[in-house]
Amino acid sequence: MQLQEILFNQGFGTRRVCAGLIQKGLVSIKPREALADMAFSVVSESDLELAPEGLQFKVSGVPGLPDLVWPYAERAYIVFHKPTGHECSHKASHWPTIYSLLPSPLRLRPQKSAIQGVQAIGRLDQDTTGLLILTDDGALIHKLSSPKHHAPKVYEVTTKHSIDAKQITRLLEGVVLDDSPKPVLAAACEPVGELGVTTHLRLTLTEGKYHQVKRMIAAVGNRVEGLHRSQMGAFKLPDDLPAGAWRWLKPLELAQLSAQ
Ligand code: URA
């Protein structure tokens, strides 16, 4: 594949823009067969033919674009630690969007099927923090957001009032929410700390209704003061990923996501 086509596929702009970046000497590459400690080499021929698999490249000196090593990726799979004060929608209404925290190539990857750029699999509220997965793999978005997909999601909930045994029982047995004909229940629910004292609850849900955690906690007479998603499927938010940061998912992590 030509280098300009590779950059275009990875979201660096139109083919003409990508050719320009290369011809200006802003692009350096490291092919798959290069040794780990080998330096990146600048390439200025936009039509250079390269095997994209395993290719790494850098695009330097473009205003607003962070100086990163980009692995060629047919599909992008990203783990993101959502900070508070950001909406998950593409067009922000009251708060900045999470997409403004990602480098432009991730947002501008050309459309494949119905998806342009990476999109969050499921949404978190503006004031919720924690684990979000973003991808441009429409099949994975469809699979993980389908109501038939019951992979657990774990939330760390800070409540206004202390959590007692009665609240735990009600959350496990099911509470009635106005948009659900059947009671909605937690798959697991454990206080973190002493019952009757602690305001920290670990709640596991296998579905994702609108404001579900907040509404379930309200239904048992308490109130959510802080909400953080720590896990999806068997995949936990990495401890070393601070709020607002993202990184590429590793293949094993991708498998953990679908695990029940
Ligand atoms: N439940 C909520 O109430 N809010 C979230 O952001 C996620 C789950």
C-alpha cells in the first residue's frame, strides 16, 4: 500500500493532505522487520509502497497533533479513562465532548461501514468517570451494546447516605424503574467497608439502561454522589491510565472485553 494511502486510512486527512505531509518530510517510519532499537527514518516519497501490517510511523511538526508513535491498525481499539465534566456525544451541548480529548486522526479515520472515527461503546454521564472503550469496529460496537450482550459492568458508587443491608437486598432482588416492565436488579452488589457506615458500593450490572445506577440507588432511598466505571467484561481500567488519558488496547485485553 502507498504511504499516502496508509496515512489516509489512519485518519491523517485527505490523500492530498497526506501526500503533502510526506513530501514536506514530516513523516518517519519503522517497518515491521526493523529491529526494536532501530530509529525511525524520514520518507519523502508519498507513493512509496509498504506493507502496512506491523508498520509504525510518526508525523511530527503538525500544529495540534501530538508527537506519537502510531501503529498501523486496520481497526482502532482504544481504552480511555473518562474524566468528569465531559459528554460522550459527538456534538457537545453543555459540556465539552470526550472526543475533544483524542488526537484528530482517531476522530477522522475514514468511514468504514457506518462508522467514521472511533466511537464510544455505550455512554457514561457527564459526571461519571472511568472506563470507556472506543473503536471504529462497527461489529464490536453492535455486539457489546446489544441488549442481548450481558457482559458485566462494574461501577464504584459513592452514595450520599450510608449503605445498609436493606438497600443491598433490594438492589439484588430488583427495583422498579419507570421505563422497565420487569424489576431491574444488580448482578452483584457489595459494600466496600462496614455496612451501615460506608458510602462506597461496588455494583455490577449486566444491562445498561439510561442513568441506571443513579435511578436504582434512588429507588432504594439513597443518592449517587460519585460514579466510576472500573470494569467491562473481564477487562479492568488500567491503574496507570490517568483520567483524560487513552491508549491502544492489547489483543488479550480485546478478548477480555467480550468475556462474560
Ligand atoms: N449509570 C448511570 O446512572 N450513569 C452512568 O454514567 C452509567 C451508569
